Amino acid sequence: MKSQTKSAGQGAVRIHVALIGCNHRTAPVELRERAVFTPEQALCAADELRERGILEEAVVLSTCNRSELYGVPGEANPSAAEEMEDFFTSFHKIPRAEMHGSLYRSIGADAVRHLFRVAAGLDSMMLGEAEILGQLRGAYSQALDHGSTGPVLNRIFQGALEVGKRVRAETEVGSRPMSVALAGVKLAERVFGNLKGHSALIVGAGAVAEQVIEHLRNRGIGSLRVVNRSYEHAAVLARKMGGEAVKWESLEEVLGMPDILVASVGGTGAVLTRRMLDRAIAARHGRPVFVVDLGVPRNVADDAAGLYNLYLYNIDDLGEVVEQNKKARESEIPRAEALIAEHLAKFETWRAALEAASIVDDLREHFHKHRELVIREKLSEIKDVSPEERVRIAHITEELIERVLENPTQKLQHGRGLRGRLAGIEALRHLFGLDEEKD
Amino acid sequence: MAHHLGALSLALYGASFLCYARILYSPHLWLGRLASGLLAGGILLQYFDLLERSRWVHTVPYNDLYGSMSLFAWLLGITYLGLEIFHRQRSVGAFLTLLLVIWIALLGLLPRGDRPAPPPARGALFAFHVTLNTWAYAAFALSFVLSLIYLAQDRLLRSRRLGSPFWRFPALDVLDRMARSSVYVGLGALILGVALGLIWEHRLSGGYSWGDPKVIITLAILVAYIAYLRLSRSATWRGARAALLCALNFVVVLFSYTIVNLYFTKFHRYF
């Protein structure tokens, strides 16, 4: 508890957390790309912020959608947020006027809440996205290894990672697919379960098909074939994705093999007819086949949807699924916010406990100082006080101080209600002028 | 005492249902474990309830509809728990525990038979015969529930109305495998149970009552489920059709278990 708390004997522990940054909501991409911190720059910035005495602990979180500085300002630095803003703009050599309105800043509980919301994916462009949690873990681990964090940021970032995990495990905020490609793959999982050992055939080589292949690969799909009118294109994609290229003429031959069929042939209309798919299912001995039709116009004949054990989803169907999922995710926001509030309360309790312990010490110091002044002043006016009596007076006044402090100590450390405890700490600081005394 | 144990096991099944239902909407590892734990607790308490009754009637408590249904519910719980552990799949638990709760609540409406079983209906052989057959019925009931979920899931997938539970249900393939596992358990228990019944009957009377409606319908059930297992791997029946067949087979099981036992059979009536 060295840095953010108190420099030995100098006033009460006051835990401050400050945040400054910009994200996809406040800054256009042209500005965000100029405000990106590479991992090396992130460490360099954290070092500089600490060396200049602006912050005592620092973590930089930089992704394609946000650049944020989290820090714990020193006790003697009331204008830390202002200095962080100056640092942010000068570090990236962006004129301050240009960043005007794009940077946001928060302090105290608001900054912590912001970080928790980021970890939960509530502040992401795509609500509940999972990547941010990994990025946050990466940024924190790097700062931790580098030594730019301290007890406060450690506490907050570990809390944020826990919030992120809990929100994803206990709510639907991050559970349902939000992209057409992922929705197609997730739906296939609803038919086949684990995709390991299953096979897929990609007909065409569109951009979305490539995303589907990536998701399939991530799920350990057993075998992957790519068919395209241009064999070269098929070969390039197959090589890139670790699959096998098949000639267009062999399409019907290989149609009966895959469990998942992704059609993404541009501008041609129905490439796969009901008859072809019927044969394919027969060749599979009736085993189900999941077909994702990403083509516009559609690549799979409309009447094929009625085939037994064929599950057909076209681009509009998948779009509709994504839309449903978006609404479902949004409806889960209050539950995610409740989890965030729970963890924020935990942090505040920790903060209050630390501050309470410290303020009692400071009050004691404050009383002792005054006691000595009063004793010295008053005893100098009385001539005939023996050394024994002086010691006795010192003991009595010390006991008096301890008795006076007993009740507030109990109330501050074990009292019910976080708000009440925090308010008590603030009131003591104000009433006894502890901060002024320190300054 | 037995009444209290029965009520307590019902309460645990109810609590287990609430936990399973909760994880359908919001997955939570510990809540899932709690659901399984509560179910296991319910099964354990129901075991002691059955034990208490079996001491009173001097055999496994199957000698009236109440005892038989109670034994059925207990075996259904055990079979499900085994399948849940084997397939590592909890999302069916809500349906199963709901069935258990309704089933056991209905038991409360039935009179408890207090008469001990007659001497021929005692002994290990007879007890195993009835217990195994009841277990088979319980396993078929489980396959029935799984098949219904399969059909619902298939319908949702085709209609593209994918609500929250859709994403929590097991995949069609998993449901199919679970239903088949359950039918395998049921068939194994039924074949063994029938064989033990035949041995017991031969020892008792020196012959076999092939004409008894219960024997006939049990053989029909055997054939129906073997047909299901075969057809569920054929090109034209695989999938939803096989699930429908499995669900319909259970209607025959229910008929055998209730109507046949109560009104038709001579040797398999409740006492």
C-alpha cells in the first residue's frame, strides 16, 4: 500500500482512480487510429506517466475501438486528470483542439464502473463481444509484468476480469452469435453438437464464406473442401484455410459428403437444386445436412427447404437470427449491470476499509499533536507539577484519545452500509481538516 | 416416517427442478451442480422411503399402483442422472425433474396399499423381474421426453424462431444419442426382466402364460423399440421421424403400465 495510499505519515489514505480515453462512440476511426498505443508504446506511456509524477500506477488499454489510460494519481496531484489529458494528446502528437469532445474522463467509482462495463462487453461496438476480455487481460498482464501497476489497479483489473467472466457465464449478453457467419456456424452446432470430426463443403469463395470457414476451423471441423468456378481461387482459399480444393465439375460428386454446406457463389442464382440436394442426402444415408446459403441471389433452390433432414438458412434468415440475438443480448443488460454493481460495491468496501483504517491513524496523530501542544502550553503556566504528575497527565490524555477514537473506529470498520462508512470518512476528513493539514 | 421422506424427496425434486429451469435461461456452473446434487438427494431420500415401504410389504414395493409408480419415479431419476453424467448434459434436467414432481405429486392422490405381498410374489427373482421391468419403463419414459425435446428443437430450427431455451437445449445429435442410450438401457432391462419373469413363472407353475395380455404387450414393446433402434439409423427414418416413433412407442408403454395392469392381465395385476 505504498503509492496511492500515503507517503509515510502524511495524511489519510485516499484511493483515487482516474481514467481518460476515447472510444468508437466519442471519436471517429480517423482519430482513433492516431490514438492507438502499440504494446511497446503502452509500456513507454505508463513509465512516462509515473516518471513525471502524474500517476503512481498506470495501465494503458488500447484496442481498435478504444484507447484508454487508467491510473492512480499521486496524493499531491489534484490536477492529474488534466495532466493525463495533456499527456494523451502530446504523446500522440494530436492537437488538443482536435481531440476536443472526443476524450472522456472519469474519476473514482465512475472510472472503475467504466472499466467493469468495458470488461463485460457493455461498452463494445458489438454488445457482449468476447475479444475485449482477452485484450483487457493482455493489457493488464503486460503492465503487471512491467511493474507499472500497484495494489489499486491490481484490485480493479482483477475485479474487471472477474466481472467479464461472470457476465458471460451468467447472462446472455455474450452468449448468442452476433454475426451472420458465426450465427451459421452456431446453428450448425445446434444440429451436430461438437463440430470436431464433422465435414464442411464451401461452394464459392465470398468474404463471408471465408469468415464461416474461420469459425469452423476454430471449432476443429474435421475436413474442409472448397469448390469454386475458378479452381485457382478455390485452391488459394483451401491452402489459406487448410482445406482441399475441388473442381467445379466435381460438385455433385462431393455434395453427399459434408455435414455442413456453405454456398456463397456471387450473382448466379440457384446453383444447388432440390434434386441435387435430395441425392446428396440419399448418399449420406439420410444423415442431416446443414446448409448456409450466403448468396444473393440465393444459391440454393427455395423448394429444397422442404427436404427431410435438410436445414436451410439463407442470408436473410441468418440476419433475422442475428437481430433476435441482438435484442436478447440487450434485454440482458440490466442483469449484467447488476453484476457490475455487485463488484463495484466489493471494490468500494475494500476502499472504505483501507481508508477507514488510515483515517483512524490520522485522527490519532491529529489528536496527539494537539494534546502535546495543549499540555506544553498549559503545563508551562503551572509551576509545581512533578515529573510523575506529568507522566500521569500524559497517560490520562492518551487514554482519553483512545476512548474517544474507540467508537468511530468500530463504526468505520464494522458499521453497516458502505455509503454510511464512506460518508463518515468524508465527514471526519472535513470536520477535522485532515486533508488541509496534510497539504 | 415414510410419509416425511416422500415429502422431503418431493421437495428436493422441486428445488432441483427450479435450479435446472434457471440454468436453461442463464447457465451457471454451480447452480447446475446444485441441481444435480438436489436431484441426487431426492433420489437418496426416495430410496429410504421405498426401503421403509419394502420392509412393511416384505418385498420391493410394486404390489400396488402407488408403490409401482413410486419405484418408477425413483428409477427414472436414477436413469436420468446416469445419462446426465454420461453425456455431460444438464439442459434436459428441467423437463425430467418437472415430470418427477408431477408424477410424485400425483402419487399423493393414490391410496397407499398396506397389504403385504402374497408369498408367491416375494423372493429375489420376482423382485428383480419387477424392478428391471419398471426400470425399463422408466428408461423408455426418459427416451420419450428426449424425443419430445428433439421434435421441439427440430421444429424451432425449421421455423427459425430461436428463443432463449433453443440455445440451451442439447444439439439434435446429442438428443438423438441420449434417447438411443436410454432405449438401450430400457431394452436391456426389459429383456433381462422378462427372462427372469419367465424363469420365476416356470418355477412356480411349470409352464409359461404366453397368452397373458401383459406378456403380449411386453413383447410388442420389445419389438417396437428394437424397430426404433434399427429405423433410427435408416436413411428415411433417421432424425425427426425416428424421434416421433420413439415418442409413440411410449404411448404403448403407458398403456401396458396402466390399463393392461389394471384391467386386462391376469398375472400382472396390482394386488
